[in-house]
Amino acid sequence: MHSAVKRQSSPHHHHFRDILHTLLDFLKKNAVLCIATLAAVITACIVPPDSEYLAYFDWKTLTCLFCVLAVVCALRNIRFFTFLARKIVTLFKNTRASILALVYITFLGSMLIANDMALLTFLPLGFFVLSSTGKKKYMAFTFIMQNIAANLGGMLTPFGNPQNLYLYTKFNIPTGEFIATMLPPFCISVALITVCCLFVKKEPLSLEEETITLPKARTIIYLILFALSIIIVFRIIPFWIGLIVIPIALLFMDRKALAKVDYGLLLTFVMFFIFSGNMARIPAVQSLFGSLMSENPLLVSVLSCQVISNVPSAILLSQFTADWRALLVGVNIGGVGTLISSLASLITFKEYTSKTDGKAGKYILLFSAFNFGFLIILTVIQSFIL
């Protein structure tokens, strides 16, 4: 009798366990989105929704981000980046040169396709190169260097990091001034990363041959669409043109690319816009951040990133300062540091633990040592430059 009752109740128990497991899995995969939503909801209780909410959203930033993400997904689907990266990696015959190549590809990638997309594209390549050549011992180091390269490489272009796109639009920063401001920390970052990679031993390695043939017509069209996304970022043509042309083109050529767009990232932005818009309307927050940002905008920006990540820091702190240079540099170099200082760092951590049976402890120690080293050097140097 007892076992029959037990048997009857077990499907419900399993069903509940499945729901809980799915929920926890969703929370783990979308931690930043969940935190952003919670922050938006809490601040919405303090500042009830009204007509002013509509002014929170930066539609141009959201459109540019969507266009770039969609085209990059299409290029990834035809294995364009794998093709490109393999070409570069096969030129190098030892571990040091290959790791340097992987890191530089990530650097370059983050400038063109944004830091998180560069990591999603090139971390699997790093894993592929090191695992297929029996050099897994360099995995943690390579992933950390690729992560730092993605966060700091993206700082040079307005579309390299999501927070750049937002600040570039909000303050209407001239492109020349943007690049001139970000060039010193960028050059220091390249030098530091190169020095770190030079400590890797020169061990010979060889890659298995694989022929990747790119579909010519698709590649050309996707590259034209990518160029269109970049032109929109640089304010040469209105952003709504991209919002019409790119989805229509991909509907006919690659619907999967539209489905694979990181809508979670776009929604995260929406939630952060609500959160920061509300925070800027709370008098106590206004006076606190106003005084802090007038004292030392660079240091406040860097420290804010360590606690609430770089994108929300940029959106929030931009409400309290006109010194876009210090804010821009701060939220870029602030992307290194803690594991939550950048969405890209969480992506790397997730990729690493999924590929190495969750060896998290050692990775976090190594990650923290390199990241805080970079953060301190860059902050000290920049405080003298700005």
C-alpha cells in the first residue's frame, strides 16, 4: 500500500524537480539578465512607471547592437571566423606563437564584432587548438588572456564594447576624439598582454588539416551587411535603415542567424536603462553620485564596474557627469577585475568550466591575479594621463 502511494506521488515529485532544475539552469545561464530585471523591478517600486520612462531607452544603441549581433551570427553560421582564425593559427608552429595569435585574433575581433561575440567565436577555437594538440595545460591562461584581450581590445572602437556604443551615442562623441582618448590605454593593454604571453614556452605543435570552403555570394553579402552596421554606428546613415535592411536580408538568407541573436543581451540593456533612469530620479542617489563623480569620475567608474558590471555603470554614471572622457576610460579599463565586472568575463568563466569539468577554484585565482594586475596598472597610468 505504502509503495503504491509512493509510486503515485513520484511523477509529481519528478515534475517539480524538473521545473526547479530548468529554472536554476535558466538563472545560471541568464544571471546578468535576472539581476538587471530585479534591479529594474525594485527601482520601479520606488519610481512608479510614468511617461518619463520612454526617455530612458537609447533606441539607437539597441538597434546598432541588434544589427551587429545578427550579422555576426550569420557570419558565424558560414564558419567565416573559424576559417579566418585557422588561417592565422596554422601559420604558427609553436605554443607561444599560437597563443599570441589566438589572443590577437580575440583583440581584433572585439574591435570589430564586440567583446562578448569575439569570445563566443574565438574561445572555442582556443579550446580546439590546445585540446587537439595536447596542450590543455595552457587552457586557463589562454582563456584568461583572451578574456582580457576581448575586454580591453574592444575599447578602441565605438562598437567594440556595448558601453562604448551607449556613451558614443549619448554624448555624441566625435569619432576622432573617441579614438584619441582610448588609444593610450589600448596601447598599454596590448603591450601588457604581449609581455604576459611571452612567458609561455615555445613547444612545437601541429594542427589537423581541415578544409573550410566559404560560400562566396553569402560571404560577400554578409560582409556588406556588416559594413552597413558599422556605417550606422558611425552615424553616416540613420539607424532605422539597418533595422529594415538587415532583418529582411537575413529572413531570406539565414533565418537561423536571426533566431540565434542574443536577445537576452538586448533585454539586459532594456532593464539596465530602466534601472539607471529610475536611480537618476531618486534625490539621495542624485546627490551621492553627483558629488562622487565631480570628485574623481575615473576611479568611481572603475570601482563601480567591479560591483555592478561595466554596462550598467556606464548607463548609470552617465546621468551624473559631463566628463565623458574619464567615464569612457573608467568603464573600459573597469571591465577587468572581478568576475562580474564584465559580461564577457562571465561568458569566459562559463566556457572554461563547461570544457574542463568545472575546475573553477584554480581558474578564479589565476583570473583574479592577472585581472587585478592589469586593472591597477591601467588605473594608475590613466589617472596621470586624464
